[in-house]
Amino acid sequence: MKNLRKAYRKARKGKSSKWYVKEFEADIERNMFQLQKELRSMTYEPKPLKQFIIRDPKVRLISASNFRDRIIHHALCNIIEPIFEKIFIYDSYANRKGKGVHTALKRFNQFKNKISRNGKLLAYAKDNNMVYGYVLKADIKHYFDSVDHEILMRIIGRKITDKKVLWLIKKILGNHMCEIPGKGMPLGNMTSQFFANVYLNELDYFVKHRLKAKCYIRYVDDFVILHESKETLESYKNHISEFLKLIRIELHPQKSKVLPLHAGIKFLGFRVFYKYKLPKKGNVSRIMHRISQFSGLYKDGIMNKKEILQRMEGWNAYAIHANTYKFRINMMKKLRKSLEEQ
């Protein structure tokens, strides 16, 4: 029960005003003891997932769990996450304490300095970004839809032998309606995020211990390897493609390429060059389009200035991590001018 209460507090964090949280809390003691009873007796059945589509900018199908199921997910991860955290490699950055996007990008900077010999320019360099080095930029094709339940359970079973815990994990995995039976995890579940790292920890070990690649970074299914040699990275790519067949997933053919470092590497929402970092072009286009939308919403009285500026704070929090000072100043001037003209 102590673990369930801790899980409940995590599940409600930032959501205490939501109707489903209030509904659960209306009879919280009975609901908590009911969850405990179902787990102990192995009669627990997850509720159907609520599905909706978001555009970020990709169209994604998100599957949201019922609140009581989210408590179960937190309770499970409270116990098994510390066990797996000990075996995860240092350079896996998604959904881990003390990691994240910007820590991964800092690590990328360290690696790009190393493989370019601290920015040694090519003989035919036209600017200060034309340095030595290459990057294998890759991701997994339809990763969350492709995760094989049998293989995942086998990986988990190496560390977890408790039959009730394994039963619970199977229940959670089986609650997702997959196109192919026995494959796939729902986007939006915290357990899916955790299991995604567990599954691709197999790739991490292959890259680090079999290929012995030193400059490797993974964020969910998006990963890079940096090296001085293009041929070495092409060889790594071929070996990785073969290895992934063993865990029944594959590289995305269009998004997995060896690129020169000086071309600018699209990684975690940015275009990373040697001397600077820029937002992805698509993200810039979207914010400019959004500014035009805000102008119309303000004119129609649907949004006020305060609401619009609050919406812009999120984009600025992202863009501030790139070399965008002048762009952000000009963008805010354009926004304020368009609002004043209404």
C-alpha cells in the first residue's frame, strides 16, 4: 500500500484539478484498497485506452490510460525501474533522471569536438563549420508499433523473475490493440517509455560492446554515432541493421544515413553545426504560421495579449537553446506589431 500511495501521488501530480482525479479521490480509500486487492489476487484488468490524435508536427495516435491504471504503471516502475537503471548505458538520454534533450545535445558537442580534432578544417573549407568528421544519424522504423512482446518479456525476464510482476507487465502490454498481435506499445503510457529503453538497451550494448563505438548517443529510437571515418560508420550501419533483425525491428531506410558533420545534423529538434545550433526549419515555419494565427485570434477576441505571450513562452524556451537571439527579438517585434495593428 505504501508503494501504491506513492504511485498515486506521482499519477496526480499536475493533474489534481482534472475530473477523473477528483472522481477517484471522492472515495480514495476504497479505490486504493480495491487496486491492492486486484493486484494481490491477480484479478486486475486495465480499462480500455482512450485514443486521440495530436500533430507535433507528425500525426501521432496517443493512447491515454485510465487514472487507476496510471497508478498501477507508476507502482510497477517504482519497483523495477531502479533495477534496470543500473544496467542502462550512460549515453541513453530519454525518460531518465538527470538526462534529457539538452544533456544529450551537450554530449553531442563533446563528441563533435573529439572526432573533428577540436574543429580542424577540411582542406577545401569554405567556412569555420567545414570540419572533419561524420555522423551516422538513424532511427527505428515505426518503433513503438514494432516492439515485439515476446522479446521484451524475455529481456525483462533476465532481471525480473517474480511471476506476479511478469503477469502484470503482460496485462499492460496486452491492453494495447495492435495491428499485428503480440507487437506494439501505446504512445502516451509511462510504461511504454520505460519499456522502450529496456528494449533498445540491447542495441546500446551491441553498439558499445560489440562494435566498440565510443561516440554513441541514443534518445528513445533516435540515435547518432560520430566518427572520423565515413567507411567505419557505413560498416556500423550494416552491422546494426543485421543485429536489429534479431530483436525484430529495423532501421528507417530514409532517416538512417551517414552524413558529414559540417552539413548540419538534425538531432532532437535542432540542426547542429560545429560552430552553432539552429532550430529545425519546420519548427521555424510553424512558429511564423502560429504568429499569423494569433493575430487573427486576437482580432476576433478569442485570445488576449497575455494568453498569446504565454503561448509564445514555450517556443522561446525551446529556441533559447539555439543561436536565435536576433531571430527571437525580430519575431516578438513582428508579433507585437501585428497585435497593435488590430
